[in-house]
Amino acid sequence: DAKTTQPNSMESNEEEPVHLPCNHSTISGTDYIHWYRQLPSQGPEYVIHGLTSNVNNRMASLAIAEDRKSSTLILHRATLRDAAVYYCILSQGGSEKLVFGKGTKLTVNP
Amino acid sequence: EAQVTQNPRYLITVTGKKLTVTCSQNMNHEYMSWYRQDPGLGLRQIYYSMNVEVTDKGDVPEGYKVSRKEKRNFPLILESPSPNQTSLYFCASSLMAGAGNTIYFGEGSWLTVV
């Protein structure tokens, strides 16, 4: 199964950009890259996903490396409400299994 | 409103007493799954279901059963709970699996087995 690797924790200041990295060196050609985040005492919530091209939505941007072995979630202006654990997930075509990374705990300082 | 609803949200039970955690979604999703979350281990998939009457094991299926008799419901059954099943459980659903679809998670069920 393809795995993801993320830093355990990162810290940012409010209103500054945040780049959250994820390595997925064994990704296969049909795997989508998803990012979810989990606030304390809540279920994970969708942030963004992509396959090959960079993606933007109102919450964040997803930059995918050309070889697809890594990706970066970009929060353009961090707020205190963005403090959460961010999970990089591969949805594997064929096996229908979801592989979660350990997640990155993002702390946002005021 | 799109929802994944789990019950109970909190439960303390004793070793060996069968219990069921229910999960229901109102989005007509084909794919549903269960996860457990433990400190330092992130989310691990227990079981998943591609559609009615189609279920398969995830990464940590031991000690659990599931059924998918209706599209909207996907209960998690612990036939004989043990303390190592004390955990936070999440149910999730998506339109389909493996196709870049958004996954919707329930709010979680805190289970303590004493």
C-alpha cells in the first residue's frame, strides 16, 4: 500500500502563509491526493484534493510535484481557526482503501 | 444538510458485552467505512463497504464486524469488546471510493471498554 509521510508538527503565525508538506513516494498513477483536517473533538473535514495538476479552492491550494511523489498544502493566510491536525491521504484506485498519514499538527500563533 | 450520524457518541461498557455503534448517512453514498483513532497512531481503517451487501476488511478488522443491509446504514459491531478496543471511532461515507470523491466523516463515538 502506498504510504504518506508528514512532519509531526509545524508552527505558523497568524495571517502568514503555511506550507504543509507530504511525501508519497510509492504513489501509483491512479491515486488521488486528499487533504483533510481535524479540529479538536471533531471528525476530519475535507480541505482539498487533486490528481496531477495544482488545485485551488476557497480554503487552500494544493501543489503537486511533477513526479507526484510529494505534495504541499498551502494555507495562504493562517488564522487561529486553522489550528488542527492536517492529514494527507491517498485514495487508491483499485483497492478502494484509504491510507492515512500520521498527520501534521499545525499550531497558529496570534 | 449532508450528514453522517453516529450513535452513541459516548459509551462506557464492560468486557465481553456485545455492542453496536450505528452509522447513517443521508447522501445516498455508495461507499462507507469505519475508522478508529488512537493517540500517536492517527486514523486506521477498520472495515469498508463499496455498496449494499459488499464489505471488506481495512487495516485493523480484528474484533469487529460490520453489515450493509441498506445503503444508508453501516453499523459497527463489537461481539465481545475488550479494553484494547477503547478508542475514538469515526464513520465516513463518500459517493464512491477511489475516484477523488469527498469523504464525509461523522462526529465520532468515544468508546471505553472496562
